[in-house]
Amino acid sequence: MVAKLVAKNRQQMFDKVSRRKKLDELEIRQHELLLAKEGLTTLDATPLHEARER
């Protein structure tokens, strides 16, 4: 019985992590698309980076 609970918990954690990873990837992709609309890439310096360099 304990083994079943452990297995169920392991599967639930795996599912939770998988969902979170997919959500993170989706948010990154969305950010990249918003940057592309402005003609930028993730490698371009942000205004914050530019201000730090000064």
C-alpha cells in the first residue's frame, strides 16, 4: 500500500513538473514572439542592460 502511495505521488510530481515546464516554455516562446514583433531578438540588449553599461 505504501508503495502505491509513493508511486502515485511520484507520478503526480512528474505531471506537475511537466505541466510547469510546458508553461515556462510557452511563456518564453510568447516573449520571443513579442520581441519579434518589435524587430528584436532575445540577444538584443534591453533598455535596462543599456543603462547598466553607461
